Amino acid sequence: MRKIFLLTITTLFLGGCAIAQGDTTAVHKKKRDPMAIFNGDGMYFRDSTWKIGGFLGFNVSQTALYQWSPGGSNNLSMLFAGNFYVQYKKKKVSWVTNLDMKYGMVANGLIREQALAQRNLQKNIDVLQFNTNLGYDITDHLYFSGKVGFLSQFSPTYDYSQTDTAHGQFKRYVVSKFAAPAVLTFGPGFTWKPKDYFTMFFTPIEGKVTFVSGALKDTAKSDGNSSYYYGVDPTRFGLNAGTTYSAAVGAEIDILFQKDIVKNINWKSHLNVFVSYYNNNYNATMPYYNSSDSLMGTTTIKTSTEHIPVVAWDNDLVFKLYKFLTATLSTRFVYQYNAVTPVDKVHNSTGAKGPDGLTDVDKTGAPILTYNKLQIFEQFGVGLSFKF
């Protein structure tokens, strides 16, 4: 009887274990995959058709002097940078959208007094760039695609350098602002993506519209011109004086590279080249400053120069120091043949400040023209960052 009882208990126990094991297996089979997967370089959704990612960084550098006999100047600089992307890939359809942002401020001297802060805390970089590219796979790594791009900035940029002698205050006229300028590009083309970290887009025919909202109607730049404080000079951005937009048709090459080139060092490089076939409102009348008589003059350049490529090249090197601590080196190179650029700050002989900072002559005494100059921005800083 005892043996029968023990046998019955053993049978029931083993049967329960088997049933429990079966239930566990059933539950395990019903368990779903996670909604998203983080792999350190973006986030994939469950079906892998969507991927999102980006980078946020804040850099700061500072120098403080107190009763420092050798002399010097206090300074503080800040840079916020962000990059976000969304990618979609399913069968033959591919869609990539990128948003790039940079905003930096710099202050020299004391800024605790309001009057000084108004001119000492100044913006040094401001970029808002959006690109989206929709493509259809026609062969391995090659897509027929359409691209739309937008480039502008967040807030107004001012020139603080001239003194308003009538009021004893520094001028703060607007140099640029949101939508002044703004560049809109669109067109069909081909996208080649042999690797995840390299993309090249080419279009043989693209539309490009440059807007300068609130452009100056009066091109005279004198101390008594009140519009000089608020309007944006369109000639700075390759437009004819007094116009608010310029439409062009041409070819474009857009190359994006982003990769960890060595451990803990990421390099992002973006090169854009646009060659115009046709451009209305092309700025062919360029100003210059004649230091001998302290007057602004003009010179005419051939309209054939409108076919000289417009080049923009951005580079960001991010050095990961420790977890969220990084060092960032950012550079931006822009070449636009007919864009007006400042060439100096003071007159070589008198030390006086001329219009728009265009105040010098070359070694032969000829006026320095204010176009056909390479524009360069560079900044290095250490700060916090977050990559996802």
C-alpha cells in the first residue's frame, strides 16, 4: 500500500512538472520582441524599417582675469550643437531626413553691466539646416531620388562695431536673421550609398531659391539711414541690391560622411557644391571702399561669374573623453564668388572704421574689393554630449 502511495505521489509530481514546463514554453513562445533596439548608433524599431538617432552637445570655454598686471581680457564662449536623423528602408524604398543645428555665443570683457552686455555678448555661429531625401532602389546601392533642403538661422545677427556719435551708443544694425537669408533647394537626382556612413547625392537639374526677407530698399549706407539698423543687405548673400529673392537653376553634388575613424573619435563631413546654369538677380555690381577719399565705390563683375560653383563644407570632429564628456572641433568653409564679405576693421592710415568694415587697400594702393573671399568658421571646445 505504501509503495502504491509513493508511486502515485511521484507520478503526480512529475506530471505537474511536465505541465508547468509546457506552460512555460507556451508563454515563452508568446513573448514579443522589444519595440525598439538600441545599438549605440541609433535606435531601430522592431521591424527594422525605421531608425532614428542623433547627437546633442554643449561646449563652453572661459577665461577670467582679476587684477592681472600683464593685461588681457575676460572671455566666455558657448556652443550648442545638435544633429538628428530619421531613416526608413523597406524593400526598394528609402527615405532619409536630417536636421542640423548650431548656435554659439561669445563675450569679451566684463558682461555683468547691462550696457556692456548689449554689445559684448555676441553670436558667433547660427546654423539651421534641414534635408530630406526620398529614393527608389534601381540597383545595388543606387537610388533614383528627390531631395529638398532648407538652410537658414535661428535669430538675428548684429554688427556692434561702429559708434553712433549722436547718442553715444554702439550701433546694432541687423546683418542677418531668420529667413534673411534662407536657401531652399529641390530637385530629382540619384543617390549612391555604398556604405552606411557614406552618401552622395547628384542632380543635373535643381532649383535653388535664396530669400532675404526685410531686405534694404535703400542701398545707401550712411549714419543717417535708419533702415540700416533693421533691414538686411541682400548684396551680402549674392543678390542684387533692393531685391528680396534670387532664383537659380543648376547642378548639385551633396556628400555626407560620418564614421568613427578611430576609437572614440567620430568625424562628420558634409560637402555641398552647386553650379548655376541660370540665376536671376545675380549680384554683379560689387562695392569696395576707397581709403584715399573714405568713400564707397562700385565695380562691375561679369555676369558669367554666376557659373562659378558655390561651395559649403562642414566638418565636426567629436572626441569622446569619458562617457558624456567630449571635445569638439567644428569648422565651416563657404565660398560664394559674389557674396559681400568684410575684409578689415580699421583704416590702415587713420585708424577710422569704414562702412561694413571694408576699409583697406592692397600694397599697390588699389581698393580691396569685398567679394571673392573664402569664408571660414572654426571653434574648439570641451563640454557635455549625448549620442543616441
